[in-house]
Amino acid sequence: MMVKVCGITNREDALAAVDAGASAIGFNFYRESPRYISHTGAAMIAAKIPANVWKVGVFVNESPESIAKTVIEAGLDIAQLHGRSDARGVRIWRAMSPLDPVALALFGDAEAVLIDSPSDGVSGGSGKTWDWSQAPHIEQRVIIAGGLDADNVRTAIEQARPWGVDACSRIEKSPGMKDHEKMRKFVKAALQPS
């Protein structure tokens, strides 16, 4: 099970996620997000993360040129694309709403599809759960996001049978500041054998 901790804004949280056993950490480059981090800030954190933990950049409506520059500057492994973003020359995870199955036709270039509950008025997730049993069965790997924590991640995994899970707001003390105990419990629960 791939386990991603998203919305990393500081080195302490990143290292705690790695220590907990996360497979990937996410940096949010969308300026409107309360979890926004600069390219320089992400690069400083990424430099301290082991190579076997993927560094994922979250992009909303960004151009391929802007994404390519950030990927290089921040030392990213994967671009997670929301909205009209597009990228070339990098591994891609595409985000979609569970309410938008038509969008799957556009995701042929993605190695994974992240399905997250839509947010009202703000691009990105809402931190709310959705009907995980409705996760599409597609060729790409599916990552489930949206309101996940230690209390519900096993249910999400059992219902959706995803390749990976992604958590952010439910494992925080405040936006952009992780609760290390909640994060550790989430990762541990996600990695439990079925």
C-alpha cells in the first residue's frame, strides 16, 4: 500500500512522516492553499528525505513549463495535477472528483489517479469523506483521498481496494502543521495487512 502524507510545510513534519513509514510526502504549490510552500522551502525539505520516499508536487492549473521548473528546483519525483495542469517529462498522478468519471478519459498519461472529494470554492480536497465503494476500477493505479485518518482508512481500503491512500487535513493540528501522533496512527492503520 502506497501511503502519502500531503500538505507538508516543514522539515519536522516531513521527517515524522518518513519515520512513521510514509511512502510519499506531498508539497502544495497552489498559492491559495493554507498549506502552500515555496519551491525553495520544498527543496530544503526534499534534500533531507530518503530517496526511497517519493516527493510529490501538487499543482493546480499550472503550465507544463512552470511545473517542469518546480520539479527540478524542488527535487520532485512526481507531479500531482489538478484542474487544467499538464506536465511532460515527469511521472504524473492526476486528481479527479469521484463525481466526474468522464474525466478518466483524459488520464491516459497518468501512472495513478487520485480521487478526492471536491471542495467548495477552493481547488483541491475538502477533507470530507465520500462513498469509497464508488471508486472506479480502471487501468491506472487508484489513490483514495478525502477525509482519511486512522479511524477510517481501513474501511476506505476495504471498500475501494486502492493502490494507495493520501491524508492531509485530518492528521493536522492546524492547516500546514501535522499532528505527529495522528499521522503515525494513520500510516500504521493504512499499512496493516488486510
